[in-house]
Amino acid sequence: MTSSLSDYYSASQLRNDRWTALKSLAVQLAGVKTETQRSRLTGKVEALLHWLDPIEAYWAFPGRRGLDQLQKMMTRHDYQDLARAVTRMVRALQSGTYRRRLGDYFGDTDRDINEEEEIVETQEQRTRSRPFFEILIVDDLSPAQQDAQCVALRSQRRDDDRFVYEPVFVTSFEDALIGVLFNTNIQSVVVRHDFAFASENRMEILKRYLRRVGDEELESIDPEDYGPELCRVIRKIRPELDVFLVTDRSVEEIAGRDLGGCARVFYNQEDFTELHLNILRGVNSRYNTPFFNALKEYSKQPTGVFHAMPISRGKSLIRSNWIRDMAEFYGMNIFLAETSATSGGLDSLLEPVGPIKRAQELAARAFGARQTFFATNGTSTCNKIVVQAIVRPGDIVLVDRDCHKSHHYGMVLAGANVVYLDSYPLSEYSMYGAVPLREIKHALLKLRQVGKLHRVRMLLLTNCTFDGIVYNVERVMEECLAIKPDLVFLWDEAWFAFARFSPTYRQRTAMNTAQVLRARFRDPLYAEQYASHLNEIEGLSDEQLLDTRLLPDPATARVRAYATQSTHKTLTSLRQGSMIHVHDQDFKGEVEQAFHEAYMTHTSTSPNYQIIASLDVGRRQVELEGFELVQKQIEAAMAMRKAIDSHPMLRKYFKVLSVKELIPSSHRESGIEAYWDQEKGWNDTWNAFANDEFALDASRVTLSVGHAGFDGDTFKNEVLMNKHGIQINKTSRNTVLFMTNIGTTRSSVAYLIEVLVRVAQDLDSQLEDASGMEVRAFERRVMSLTHDYPPLPDFSRFHDRFRTGRSEGTGEGDIRTAYFMAYDESNCDYFQIEDGSMEAAMDAGRELVSTAFIIPYPPGFPILVPGQVISKEILHFMRALDVKEIHGYRPDLGLRVFTDKALKDSESHSRNSQEN
């Protein structure tokens, strides 16, 4: 054996590496000359084949059938054939050719897998081949019965079938759960009525999957309910799968019962034709892309263009003597599909009634929403649409202060009174975490205390944050609804669209939480729990309520959740492709018309059809292979963490920030400190995601580079991009952020590690040859980056002129008035931040008030907003940032503030207006 099981984060990685190891041993075995070497190698091959047997039980290829053939070759001592067969299998696994050449691998059972020679696939063959998937059949069948069912299902295949599939059989409840979490090829599950509960598989790395189901009550269920209960659990952990239930109960007995949300029930019959057709129909419903299909058909039509867009059909390009290279670069299809028409089989994004409407409905199904809306100009626009649709002038909105700037501008447009919430600081790395629930409850309870709770409209939070801090969405919504039952939640999931397709991450998404809470509030048992809870909290003060887990009243709580997602950031879509997902009980009666107007306000009348088509195709992808791709994305990040933390050279200069560095222990009830460490190996993330106030998205790898003497911006641009062609986005004063996505490969991770090793080696060489003065300069630079960091400032306060709640001390501010007051240049003055003039003015008693959003990059969020009082702490932080880019600040003029006269005149005018 090579590495131990504890070296692997997932069974998929382990499976791939074990097959690669088997290939290497088989090739060696075929070439040995001495009996001693042969005996040693055959023992290793036999051990690997034995080890792979329980793993391959969950896969159709190579599967146990493939292992049986290899074992027969070993028994016959056909080592040359063994080497060829294993090599062929591994190549097919790595390239995926087995999916497209079923005749070679899934023919008659008597046929040898090694019979045909290797055939090199062309790209055209890959494109034209029918998609392949596997189905999981849960039933207590003998091997002979399994073979008979395979033959029966294969006999149903027709040449015009859109897809082809192979069955995999398991014989227990637990094996079914392992199968759907381990085998990423599975698209459908057939649950029959006769199977055991417990798995006989004792491999610890496979048992991990059962711990991720998160349901301790399964073992107590009645065996007669195994079928429906298994359907329910599979729908919970893999909601995109089609689950079919075959029962031997009578129709009268099962009528009206909860059958776990299965797609269809078959009554005790072996009707393979119906089963086959239903399996294909279920997969086809996910494969269908209404708008992409319509656009392809439109591009094939002969069309005369007598409207806008000369580039339509590529005419302005192909007739040109100077710009034909654009057509050569992009190809003609993109221009054949470029049009401003909404007829001819197409549709209007502003008033969809055809394929765009159907595409949005499919997206809502995929992401667990009640309604989904496409956007072709990014999530910045999505955020403004939702805010404008929900928030009315004068409404109070609780806002994560370090959220994306589009939210702040949305507050200006809506005329909201903003209460900014402070996240916990990570001053050592010049970044913020997330807003503690205690801070949110404190703001709500304070507003309730002064009689303003009725004005509170929305809570706006970023989930997950750019740096990967993930809220406990369910707990936040529950406890906030306990205080404000009709509170609207806007979750900015710009970087979290992929989370829906991981069972671990899904529980912390807005749409999943909305579904869970809706079901919970309908449950009579919850009503009893709430009644008991009321007695427990009776008489508690607001201060005591801050540290008490609050439950909402099921009779009054309204589930109102919105999620905005940058599909193009984490899933497949062209740039600026985004979605708005809605689960709002009051959407139809209260919001729909306002939402439509806001959507019209911010959406172009000329949306890009290619972006819409890419959103449609991206939805198809995640419904069919999102689970697999997200799993590989997380595996790549985990491999990166381990490779850096375990490399002696890299540990000298770099450090991957672990969970304990990014989330304080008071917010980590599970006690988890790292996803991997050298002593314990891998830690399971399930408990952290299930219970902790904050969890860390493993696909965000924050690397501290201060000990290498680099600030984040320099390391990003001069080292990674300019020297090695590695592109990243987010940096802080002494960190850079690497994000894996569904397109990240193991090769790209390996290249990154190689680059970091080169950088470390170069540093070693430079320091070895450096003079004493140069070494001391390097040490001072490291000290400055790792110890002499500025404390992160909290939000100071709004100036009294813009504080609508100053008398009650609630602190909400009117940034819209401040924003537009700055349009009059006579109201503004400028101060240099470096010459001490601002501190001198403050010491003289003047309050300096910002006229604009001041946004340094990094960290990329406003450290000042219009109407905010500038504090000395904020000035100190700005000076220490050492960044080249600060939006809203002009170094030639200085920092723009309101004049004293403007503030006094404005306050006097406001007071007179109120009196009149």
C-alpha cells in the first residue's frame, strides 16, 4: 500500500489513487523475471484487489464485475493480460471513455473487458455520444438475480434513447446512503421493499458518509417503513435525484401516506418498460434547457435582419475587410444567435412567457426556490432590485457594514434608514469575519424597546463572506423571527451558489433554510415546543434574551427569504450571469408588483441572450453533475491545505489560516480548530456546519504571506500573476485568498504548490546571500506585516444631522440625504489625511463628516459612508492600509467632508420642515 487512509479527505480520491497504484503494480508484475519479485508483487496486487472490492460495490465500472475478471487473470497467472486490462480500466476511469463506449465495458457477462484494443476518441465522438449515468437499485437480491435484472433493463434500450445507464445494486438502507453520496454517476434510485438496514461494509472512510446524513433516529424506524423513509432521506441529501418506490402494499394501504417524496410508486411489479421510461423521463426533465434549445433553433433559421444590431447573423463582420478576425476568433454560432428579437421562438426577459419563463422555473426547482429570476448584469443589480422591491423610504434596515458596496448604494436608492452591524474583527489579517447573532439580536431588541420594531423591514447579510465565513442561517432566521415575525431576509450569496449541491453546505443556504422553517412551523410538535419555550422565557430581560436561544411563534412567523447569487462566480455562466431566488410567503400578495417595477427599473431592455442561455445550461449542469463537481472542488481545496501545511519549506514562509484563526472559539461550539493537521489528519466538517454559529467554507484557502515579506497586493500582482500566471482576486494587508471552483483540477493545485515552493526557495537563496543590512530590512518588513497591524475600526456613528434615531439611541442613519447633499460642491471641503490637519480639526472640536463612500481595495468594503462621522481610528486605519486603490478618495484633493455651514444649514432646514 502507498498512503494510509487518514491521508485522504474523501473516498473518491482514495479510489482513484488505489486504481493508479494497482496499474503500477500490474505493469511491474508483467515485467518481472524472478520468482521472488513475482511473489512479492502478486501479494501486493491481491491485497489491492481485496481492498477495492467493497469500494467497487457502489460503482458500475469497473465494479465488481471488472474486479472478478482481474481476479481470474491473477488465478490463471495471465500477468500480461492483467497489466493491459488494468491499464485500460484506469485510462477509461481517468478519461471517462467508459461513459461513451458501453459496448466495450457493459456487454454480455461472458465477454472479457480486455478483448478490444484501445481506441482514441475524437472530440466529435465525445460531443455526439449519449450521456451516461448509473441508477441505484436497493433490494436484497442474489448475484444471479442482479445479473437477470441488468439484462432485463438493458433489453429496454432503444437507439433513439437520449441517454444510457447501467444499474448498481445494494442490499441495505445504509449502503444506499453510502451509494448516493459516494457514486457521483447516480441519477436515479429504485427503492424496493425487501432490504436490510445496516451495511456490512466496515471501511471507515465509507462510514464517514453515514455521519453526514445527520439523522440519528434512522435506526429506530419500523422495517416496513424502510422504503418510504429511505426515499425521504435521499431526497433530503440529494434532492436533485429521481427516487422511485416499488412496494408490495396494496393501493388502499399506501393511499394518502407520506412516501418520502418519491417521483413515482410502482406496485409490486416487474414492469421494466415503465421503469425504464420513467428513469429516462426524470433525467430528461433536468437535461432540458428551454432557452438554450430555443436559441440554437433560432440560429438555424434563415432570417432577414431589418432592425437593430448590424452584428446580428455576423453580417457586419463577414462583410468587413478589417474586422473578420473577430468572427474567426469567436466562431459564427455566437453571432447567428445574436439578436434583439423576442419572437421566432425566443422570449423577453422583462415579460417572459415562453422559454425564459420555463428556464427560470427549472432554476427555481434546482435551487429550491419558489421563484427565480435571471439577471444579465450581475449580482450588484440583483441586490438593488430586491432592496428597491422590499424597502420603502423611512424603513429601517439592519445591514452588515462590510457587505458589498451595491447594498450601500441600494440603501441610498430606497431611502432606507440604516442600522449598520459590526462584524467581529480579524485585525491581525486586516479583515473582518461576520456579524455575531448576539449583535443582530441586540439591535432588534433595542429597536423594540423604543417602539420602532414596526419600522424594521429587512436584515441584510453576506453569506458566505468573501473570506469564507458561513452563517448559521437557520439559527439567525429563527431567532430574528422570534423578535420580529415578519422580518425580510436578504442573503447575499454571491459567492455561495455552489453550496446548494453539497449536503454539508446546503443546510446553510437561504432557500434550504426557508423550506425547513416552513415545514417546521406547520408541525404540531413544534407548536407544543413553542408553548413550552414561552414559559421558559417568561420574565426574562432583554439582556438575558441575548444569551437565550429564541424560538418564533409558528402562528405569526412569516418565512420571507431572498438570495442573490453570482452564478458566473462559482458555477457555469458567462460573466455577469446572476440569479435572484425567492421564498417569500407574502411575495404574491405584497411584493410581486413592486418587485416587477424594480426589476424593470434595473434590467436592460436589451439583455444578452448568450448570458441567459449560459444560465440555463449552468442550471442543467448542476442538476446533473453539481454534486460531483462541488465535491471535487472541496477536495481540491483540502488537498491544497494539506500540501502547504505539511511542506517543511512552505511552512517557513506561508501559513494556511485554519478555522481557529478565522472564527473565534466562542462561535465554534463543535470545537473544531482545523480541517487538517499533522497529528490528527482530517477532521469531519459535518458537526461544524450543523451546529456552529459560524463555519468556514473549505474552498476558500486564505494564505498568510507576511512572513515571506510580501503584502497581499504585491504577492498577488508581482509574484503570482506577473511571474507565474496565477490569477486570484482577494487580498488583505498580509494575506491572499485562493478559491477553488468547479473548474479547478488537481493539476492546477499541483502547479500552485510548485510555484509556492519556488518562491520559498528563492527567498532562501536571497537571504543566504543577503548582507546583514538586507536581512534586518527583511525582518523589519516581516515584523511590520505580522505584528504592527492597525486595529480594524468599528462603524463610528452617523452625524446627528443624519441620525433619525439619535434621541432614542438606536443609531439608524439617513445616508440618502447625505449622499445627495454632497452633489452641491459648496457643501463640501477637502482635507489631506497625511498632514495632521484632520486630527487638528477634531481636537479643535469639529466633527468631520464623510460626503461619500470611501472604499479601499483591499479590503473592498466602505470604511466610510455618506453622513458618517470620521474618527481618529478610521484615519489611522486608512494610513496604515498601504493600498494603491481607494474608491471615493482623491489623493490630489484629499478626503471630502461636509462643511460646518452645510451641516448647520441642513439641520436648520430639516427642523423647520418638521415644524411645518
